[in-house]
Amino acid sequence: MLLEGYERSVIILNMIFKKRENILGMIVLTGCIFGFSSIFNQVVVAQDESDDMLPPVMVISKPTNNESTSVTVLSGEAITIGGIQEVRDIQTALPNFSVFDANNTRVPKFSVRGLRENSFGAGQAAIGMYVDGVPYTDMLSRGLSLYDVDEVEFLRGPQGTRFGAGAASGGVLSLSTRQPGAEWGGSAGLGFGDHNSQEYRLNASGPLSEQIGVSISGLYNDRDGFITNMSTGSEIDSRETTAGRLQFVLKPSDPWTIRLTGSTERYDDGFMPTYNPLTDAGPRNVNRDFNGYVDSDVDSFALTADFVGSQYDFSSVTAYRSWEQDLQQDFDFTAIPVVMPQIGFFPVIGVSQPDVEQFSQEFKLGSNEGENYNWSLGAYYSDRETDNVSGSLYPQGLLHPQFGQLPGPIPDYTTASMSDEDAALFWESDFMVGQGVTLTTGLRYQNSDRSINRSNNTSSVSGNDDWDAWLPKLGLSYALSERDTIFASAAKGFQSGGFNYYGGATDTAQYDSAESWNYELGWYASWNGGRLNTRAAIFYNDFENYQVYRLNPTNPTEAYMVNASEANSFGLELEAEAAVTDTITLSAALGVINAEFDSYSDSVLRGVLGPHAAGYEFGGNDINFVPEYTANLAAHVELPWNLYSNIELQGIGDYWLDEANTAEQDAYSLLNARIGYKRSNWELFVYARNITDEDYSNNALDLRYMDYSNPAAPSPSGMILHIPGWERTIGAGFTAKF
């Protein structure tokens, strides 16, 4: 009965939001969210006026009296077996925040307020990402498994005046892990589920002496695949993860805290899920003659020093990270294992072997909680070296125009070495100009230097260039009361230009920097001693030289970055969470957005198609991979006999899969649930994710100009290659604290 009711609700929601033009649908859901807030308020007002803490659900709005941008904080309690387990899962809690899979979810791509990232690692990130103060600045190595996380904080809009790696207009995602305490303790967990999945977690921490603490954490999980290769009958998209973290925390004196951290992660995966609508039976039943694999290794080391003085605070973060991947996938997307020269068909394997090494240093100096004025000054430097081998491997050979068919295997690789250096100085201050009024000002100067050496069988590219920018910020917040704040901000965002390390002609090697002005107006409110929190915001982003990646029209193993001259996005966000009673907590979140290219002509595609062809002008189109809305409803209910239940309904609006707006992912909904028995120090639970087994595309590649299923067909008769989302998973687990 519950499932039937859910399915009826999903049908109604999808009808309401089927098309962007149906503004009434958006207003309806917006009204529902505000209605929830109103109901929550009426119910909660009857409760005790004490400052009760909300139990963790999915979203916690953070009402502060001097914050001039939107901030959402997610409790580490929601990051557990069967819940949020990877960076990609964080999207379930944040409005207008989406994550798209690449390389089997190991290279997540963010889409935030109309600014979205690409699938091939080129260009600059849409958001800055930090783990315990360590920046993850590249586009490749942010697919972290989440374990022993204490808190996740997302600050929307450019944060370049506050964070060294925060210049991009999307915002900053900051993760904090649990630190050693004054006494020994720890936690352990295990879980089992569909597809022979298993997971084990372990953490132990405590003092070695009065001045030294230590923490050690580990994670292992693996599962069989859920995609069947019809040619062999085997499930080919298996996943295996091994990760560990070791931290030493030193307190040489009261003002100083020094932390030394080392972590490692190993991912051994099979087939990168892809669905060819022209040759595959379905998203989970494909035809391939080569199963493929994706193996990734990550090592990170960081030294952090924090000084908390009576007047000034100081911090230093020195970090080194190494990430490498070995990927091979069937890039003819068929089960044909032999050469068919009569139609020009040759089996091909796509190869990618990137190797990233990054060093970064960040300093911050700031005042310590001044009464009317606070300031912070920072300096940032990062040096990233990327070596990459990518291209095609023809296992059965190729047809040469003079020498006939050549036996395989024949490699056709592009080798590239890139050097990226970023240096920045940034400053931000908060000044209380009146009763409850805080003015925030900031300024950042950034210089980005890029160089490349790239070669393949037909060409070579060598070059260097640099881009710099001044990035101001102005914010204003007004505390109507201790728990009620309105805020506004205007800030400039920046993404450096650079070079493409995948193939392409010399004139496509370089792309320009992207800049944006980002405006926001919002309202935080907290009611009844903190038992109800709400946030509402509207925003507008104006982009110049918006960075867009495109697949090489003649070779899908290669890609290039180009600039769309102008683009814009605008929308609204609503969040509400309330402790309705002592046993029921509800949360709701809604993001609605319109994002489009104002002016965008793909000069590379025009060169391939010819000056009189059509299909390379995208001005006026919606920006792809930007869902028209994101919605989340969640409930946490404490039941008798130490039982509890969590249920979450997530809705994703329509989004285009290509810049030409020819292929669309329809709106869909995901239902997740969890029920458990919890005592003071242990918990037993069962969970289900995507209960209705919804089919959806969580990424796609535009292959309209290359059709391997029918090589004799004329261009552009190819297809959009889909990357399907995960199917229904059901499991059980046990966690304990000691």
C-alpha cells in the first residue's frame, strides 16, 4: 500500500514538472515547501522553548548572524553504510547541487547553480573541495569514499576571498573527519547486500601521551556488477575499494595544534557503465566483446599547523597528493570482435592513463573574534603535474590505404604532459556597521600559469600561457533577531584558461579563462529554540567564456575544451528542517533553476562540418546536465523499543544530455528507506536505495557524429551514449562504538 501510494505521488510530481514551461508546477512545489515550514512552525511552537538539537536527517540549515552567502551543513551521522557513502551521494541533501558519474563514479562531476563540469578532466573545477583543510583542486581525483566524516559543509557562490582553492563560482565543499579525543575509543561497522556486496569499516583513536593523539581508520567494500554483458552472460561492472587513513595530532602547547595525516585509496573496478541505445538491449544488458576495467590509486599526505591566540589565529596546510588511473573500455560499443572492412568497422578499445601529482601550500592569518571587526588574510600556491596517455587501441588492426589491412594490436595514442601553477593572495573582513548589520568585503588576486607538451601520430603541441584576475566580493547581512537573518552578496568567480591534453588540432589546444558575476539574496530563520530552521535564497549568475568540453567528432576517445561566449543562470533554493515532536524530524529542500547559453558557437565542430553546415550553433539552448529542479523530502522517526526509521524521496527534474538539446533525461524520483534498532553504542539496520528501481541516465557522451554500430551510416546519425544510474540495492548492516 505504501509503495502504491508512493508510485501515485511520483506520477503526479512528474506530471507537474514534466516541462520547464509549466511554471505552475514549480510554484506548487515551492508552496508545498513553505507550507511544510508553516506547519512545522505551528507544531513546534507548542513545544518546549529549550534549545533542543535536531536529530540528523539529511539537511541542516545553518542560521548565522553574519554570513552573507548560503551555507548548508550535513551531519556526519548521515554518512554511513547504506546511506551517504561517496561524494556522489552528497547531492541527495543539497538543492541545485548535482553529481554526474564518470569513470565508474570514481571521477565525479559537479553541477551547481548552472555551472557544470566535464567528463574528461579538462578545464577547471566548478567548486573547490577540501578535506580537513587539504584542497582537492584537480578535476580527476575527488571521487572519495566517505568514512569517519564528522561534518560536511557546502558554501555556495565564489569563496576565493576565504579559501585558497575557492575562486570558482560554484562554491566550496568542505569535509571534516573525526579527530582523536582525550580518551581511547572507536567504531566498527559491517554491511551486506545485493550483488554480493560487503563492506567493513574500522576506526580507533586516542591519546598516546598528554601531547600526542592518534587516529587510524580503514574501509573495505566490494560488490559484483549489476550490468550483464549479453555476449558472455557475466556481470561486468564490479567494484572494489580499499582505503585507510592515519592521523597524528600534536599539542606542543595550548595555542598550537599540529596534525600529520596520511591516507591511501585503491579502486579496482570493471566495466564503466555505458548504454548504447542502438545496439544494447537495455541500460543493464549490453553487448561488448571487451569487458573493460578502471583501476585507480590515490595517496595523500598533509601537515597542518593551527595557532589560536588571544588576538590572532594562524593556520598552515602543506599537502601532497598523487592520483593515477588505468582505464580501458570497449569504445566501439559493440560485441563485434573482428574487422569488417567492407563497412569500415574495426574493433577499438579506448585507453586513458592519467597520472596527477599535486603540491599545495596555504597560509591564513586572521583576527580572533573581534567585537565589531574581523579580518583574515591568506596566501595560496599549488603546483600540479599531469601526465597522460590516451587514445585508441585497435586489437585486430587497421586498414592502411597503401599496405592493406595491418595486423593488430595497433595503438593510436596521444601523450601529454601538463604543468599547472596557481598563486593567490586573498583577504576578507566583516565589519559591524550598525545594530545587527554586518558588511563583508573581500578581494582576491590570482595568477594561473599553464603549459603543455603534447604529441600523437599526426601532430604535436607545445605552449604555455598565464591568466590572472582580480576578484572582489561584497556582502551584507542584517540580523532581524538572534535567529533571523537576511543577507545579500555579489562576488566574482574565476576559472583559469588552459590547454587540452587530449587530441585535437593545434588551434584547439588552448581555451580561455571563464569569469562570472554571482548575485544572491537570502533569508535564514530559526524558530522555537532551534527546533525549526529554514533558508530561502534567490540567485543570478552571469558567465563569460563559460567552459564547455566537447568530444572529438571523429574520435570519441578524445575531447577538447571550448568557450561559450556568454551564459547565465538564475533560480531559487528553499530548505527547511524541523523537530516536529521529540520523536519526529522532517526536512525538505527544493532548488529550481534556469540555465542557458546566450552565445555559443563551436568553432571546432564547424571546422569539421564545414562553414555552411548546421549543428554547431548552441546559443539560446539550455545548458546540459543542469536539472530544472532538485527536491528532497526526508523523515526521521523514533519508534518504540529503540527502533527508528528514515525515509527519503528525492526528485530530479528534466535535463539535457547534450549541448544541441536533442536528447533529454526525463524527470525521475528515487525513494530510499532505512529501519534500525539502536542502543547507546550499537545499531542494527536494514536499508533500501532506489526502491522502485528507477532507470535514469547519470551522464552521457555525445556521439551523434560517430556511429560505431553502423559505420556506413552518414554523420550525424550517431547516438547519445548513456551512463545509467545505479539500480535498486537492499542490504543490512551493523555498527558499534567502543
